[in-house]
Amino acid sequence: MLLVLMVTGAVAPAPGLLALLICLGAAFAVAWLWISAVTRLAAALRRAAEEEGPLRHEMPPLPPLPALVEIEEGLARLVRSLEVRAALVGQLRAADEAIVEALPDPLLVLGPDRAPLRANQAARRLFGIAGAEGETRQGDVLALLRHPLLAGAVDRALTEARPQSVDLTLPGQATRELSAQVIPMNPPLADGGRLVVVLTDRTAARTVERMRVDFVANASHELRTPLASLMGFIETLRGPAADDPPAQQRFLGIMADQADRMRRLVDDLLGLSRVEATEHLPPQGRADVLAVLRAEAAAVEPLFAARKVRLRLDLPEGALPADPADADQIAQVARNLLDNALRHAKEEVVMQAAPARHAGRSGVAFQVRDDGPGIPPEHIPRLTERFYRVDSGRARAAGNTGLGLAIVKHILNRHRGTLVIESPPGAGATFRVWLPGPG
């Protein structure tokens, strides 16, 4: 009431009372400024924390009161420190992502529901998917995760909280053999990932392992057959043919053929072993391909004459250098191709050579063409495999060890060269070789 009377002018305020009222008003104003500023500051901090946004842009303007100025400066320092740490965390996360993305082994991140969250580049390449995270749910990935062995490893990793390893075979157009390591993440990853599945593609290694086993088995079989034949003839010579000179001569001729077959096989095995041992080493020196071809043609001319097959050379004058090159190995390539053509030719084998470019690089190309029955197209991709023969019985009878073209392939791999095989139906076969030239 007194305040109302003073405001209306009915009562004159005493000086002390007026001063008190002014102080109370000032205190109220300061308190209101404090409360309002602190309320706005708390709301800004709460919004920034909830939205994980930058604090600097959420800071409200504060009144220029000394205490509030100190609070503002302290918060500014805190904001700068948090932003520096947030930037560092972002950089570390980006670095981790880059490392995971660049890992050579395929990697999948699974959520708590065992669904794939993301895949690195190697995994996307393995399963043929694009980079979008949603596409990690494509069929091949889901088929992998539904594999009973991997599903069991995932369950054990979650329940036992320790890594699990398992080997898988994925059927399909091209069978894949994988090793999987399932690693539980505790605490979870930033994207909620609870499991990391690291895959190792063992397909190539297992294929090589099987090839080695097959190679030993095939080599043993190839040697066992002539050895058994020799043992049989030796027993015959000791027994029924002991007093039969004509039979002895006939059997000795057969034994000589079988021994020569074993010699050729052992020579090719040793040659293949030597070539494989040096395949990773680039050749040294230079070779004149024309000189090598002429020398090999002269060496096999008696064999062609004995089988009444004409060897025609279509070679330019001068020199055609291959560089870098091992002249002895190039000679072996030419000899193996000529031997192969002689076994299948009817009347003529043609050898040609000329300068040629391949993949933008200059070099030398030569080819050996026969007029034989040709090669069925389904056999051509496998001709350079060890012991592979289109007609095993006929090839063995003709003295084919099944290793000649395998040796050619490994020699050309060492020289960074190429081999192309063409065989139109019923029109013979052409084996074309390209070797890099100088520069």
C-alpha cells in the first residue's frame, strides 16, 4: 500500500526508503540478468549436448557483468578445447576408416542383430557390390552370413565374447574358399558395430595346393607306366625270350623307346622346375629372336624330314631383338612349339616372325602354325596346364609329355610376354608369341 501511495504521489517517499527501493530494483534487475543468462546458457549447452552440435555457435550473448564475463571466458576456453578434441577424434576416426578401407583382406562390420552395417573395399570387390552401405545387404553377403559354420561362429563370438575362426566353402558360379575370423567389439564401434568379420580368400592358395598334389600324382603316374613296361620286358627277357634272339631285339627296341620316354619326361620335369625357380627374376641380356628361330628350325629339320612334314620359314631379313631376354629360354619356347606342331601337322608347319606392338609397347611376335586337325575350343584354355592333353592316348604314343606348353607359359611369364592360341575348326592351330623389345 505504501508503495502504491508513493507511486501515485499521495505520500512523499522518505530519502532512505527511496534509496532502498532503488537498491532492491537494481538487485532484482541483476538477479534477473543472472537467471536469464544462466537459463539461456544452460539451454544452449543442453541443445548442443543433445544434438552433438558445435558449442561455439550455440553460445547466447551474456550481459557484461564481471562474474558472467569470467564464466563466458572459461566456457570459451572449454569450447575451444572440446572443439580441438572433437577435431582430433574426427581425424582419428577418418584415419581408422581409411586404414580399414585399405586393408587387403575383406572386412565386414555387423550390428547387434547380426546384420551387415558396412564393408571395406576388399569385401565389396569380393562380393561385387558398390560402396553404398545399404548394398552390403546384397545376396552374396547375406548368403555368407547365413552359412551354418559362419553363423555358428558369430553366435559363439557374441555369447563367449572372444574371437572365433572358421573355414568356409561358398558354392556358386565360381566356388570360393574362405577363412573367417569373427572378432567381438566391446565397447561397440562408433556406428554400433558389435562384430568384425575378417575374411581371407584361400581360393587361389587351395587351387595351387591341389595343382601341386595333382602334379605329383600325374608325374608319378607318367613315370610308373614306362617303368612297369620295362620291368615286364625284363622279366620276359629273363624267361620265355631268353633263347629267342629275334624276340630279344624286338623287346630291346620297345624298352629303348620306353626309356627314351622317361628321359624326355625327366628332362621336361627338370626344365619346368628350373623355369619356375627363376620365373620371378627378370631376364638379363638381349636375344636376336630371328637368329634363335633359325637355329631351332635347323635343329629340328631332320625330325620333320623323317615324318615327311615340310617346315617353311617366313622370316624377315636382319635382326629382331627381344630385350630383356634369355636366349636359351626363347630357344626352348621355339623348340617346344615346333615339337608340338610336328606331332599334329599333316603336311606343313609354317614359322613366321615380325615386329609387333602389344599394350602400347613395341616388341617381337612370332608364330608357329600347323595344318593338323585343330583343337576343340573347350580345350584351348587348359592347354598350358601341366600334363594336360587333348587326346591322352594319342599324345603319349607321339611322345608328348604334357609339359611343353606349361614350360612355354612360365618362360613367357618371366619375360612379361604373351601366348595366344587360335584354332579354327578343322583348320590347324596357331601358337602366337609376343616378347617385349628394347625400351
